[in-house]
Amino acid sequence: MDWNKLGFQVVPTKTMYIARTDDELNWQPGEFRPYGMLEIHPASGVVNYGQSGFEGMKANRAVDKKIVLFRPQDNAKRMQQLAERFLMPPYPVDDFVNAIKKLVIENRKFIPPADKGSLYIRPVLAGWGPVLGVAPAKEYMFYAFTSPVGPYFKGGVRPINLLITDFHRAAPRGTGNVKGAGNYAASLYPLRMAKENGYDEVLYLDAREDRFAEEVGAANFFAILKSGLVVTPISESILPGITRRSIITLAKEHFEWEVEERDIDINEVLSEAVECFSTGTAAVVTPIGSVTYRGTRHEFSDGKPGEKTMALRDRLVGIQTKQYDDPYSWVVNVT
Ligand SMILES: Cc1ncc(COP(=O)(O)O)c(C=O)c1O
């Protein structure tokens, strides 16, 4: 494996985990099997009606060489919220965490050295059985596979440039607050539009009033205002990010900065923000260099990574890799 060539692509690994439900929709004991293809019915609920969703996690090598996960229980719980919204049987939290730990151990040869990336973990929950009319499937699959991925930034952290398009990601009381696969299908077109015009990502506004900042592609949004206040959207149509929650805690408790979770009008971002960043398992903490809204480009911190943004990033990554103390017990040893 050439660790220097890793990006964010599918790299086959050794083992995957699969569990299925029985006729009463009870989860059967899962099994580890060689990484490979899955067979699916042409009338399967996931393929026809998008009854599915996923999680995204990373296993890292900590500075003490141990293999660690970050808040895996939170991913398991978020998948239960998805299950509830999509009428799928929830996969038990303990079974989820134990399966992921064993999966990481099985695939440990694919964990890159600390400075070369992480082992990305993708748990999936899907309506597997056939169904013709629009209805929940009668059989479900929970599976998880891994793929080594490189660091999000090669050659140092680079601020990203965002475009606000005319598209929305999720409607109020829709499915934006769960990790349903269809949300991501809907984001492909606006993302292509942004990329074709030279931007890195899309900044979504809310669907009801088309003026409140919501999310940055598959990451949450934060702004630091001139007053020093840290703000992040609160909305029923954004994904409750685990990195988002961790950054709120660090900003409040470690740095003792004031944080507000509230509606943030895009005009407030453009006129008051001195730093902006996005957070996520893949993005970690990514500085935002500019936002282009209605044809005008607005830069933050002169297009450079903001100081407070980088301090938050350093603290989070330091905890995730055990360089710093973990007073919140967020980091879980796999071995
Ligand atoms: C739409 C969306 N928002 C936010 C996030 C960030 O969530 P987390 O920090 O749990 O990775 C993700 C990634 O999972 C996402 O897909």
C-alpha cells in the first residue's frame, strides 16, 4: 500500500461485517466475511425507494500507537434516529460499536500511519427485501466496510471557497436531520454546479425563507463574528454533526468562548463574520476562505485559515490522536 497516494476513494480492504433481520424484523447475529460484492433483489426497498442511510467514522492511529475511534456510540445513536424516520429496525447501539471495533481490528493493516490518513468506516442500514408498492421492506441489512483515506488536506490546511446556489438541501420536517442516502443524491447536482464554476463546496440556505445558513455540503457550518461570538445554525433540517457538537463543547469549555446555536442570516455572515469554518468526520475543521452569494464573493480572514478556527482544529485533532488529554472520554481504544 502506497500511503502517499491515498485520497478519498474506495480502496478494497480485507473484511466486512453483515447482519440481517429475520421474518419478524429481529436482528440476527452478524458475521464477518471477506470484502466483496453483495447480491440484491431487483425490487429491493433501498434500490427502488431509497430506504437506506449510512454513517461515516474514522479509526486513527493515536500518538501512543493505539487504534482509536471517536465517539462511536454517537454514530450508532444517530443511525437509530435514521432507522426511526425511515421505518427501519434500529441496529442496537452496543452491537454497532462492537461490530465496528472488530471490523477495524480485522482491517488493521489498512490503517494508515498517523500522518498519512485514517481508516474510514462506512456503516450502512438498508431496506433489503423486495417491495413493489411504496412500503417499508420486510427484510433489512446492516453492513459496514472500511477504506483507507488520505488526510483531507494534502500539503497543509487550505481554506475552501463556497457557492450559494438556488438549490436547497433539505426541507423543514423533511429528512435533513438524518443521514438518509437520498439527501446526498439531491446534493450531487448543486455540487457539480459549484465545482464546474471553480468552487469547492455548496453552502446551503434554509428552504423555508432562503436566508439562514444551514450546512456546507456534508459538513456543518460555523462563523466567528467580529464580537468574538461563535455561532452555528440550529435547525430541524441540518444533520446533528458529532464534530459540530464536539467543537461547541471545546469552544465553550476549553477556550471559554461564547457560543450560540441559533438562526444565522446569511447577511449577518457576510457583514459580521471574521472567520468561518465547516466541521465533519471527513472535513474535521475546514476553514472557509470565501462565500459567493448572488454573484458577489465575500472573503474571510483574507482568505487564510482563521486563528481561532485553527486553534479549534488543533485541539480537536490533538484529542482525537491522544496528543492532548481527553477530559470528555470521547476517544475509544479499539485494541
Ligand atoms: C449533511 C452532513 N452534515 C454534517 C456532517 C458532519 O457530521 P459529523 O461531524 O458527525 O461527521 C455530515 C457528515 O457526516 C453530513 O453528511
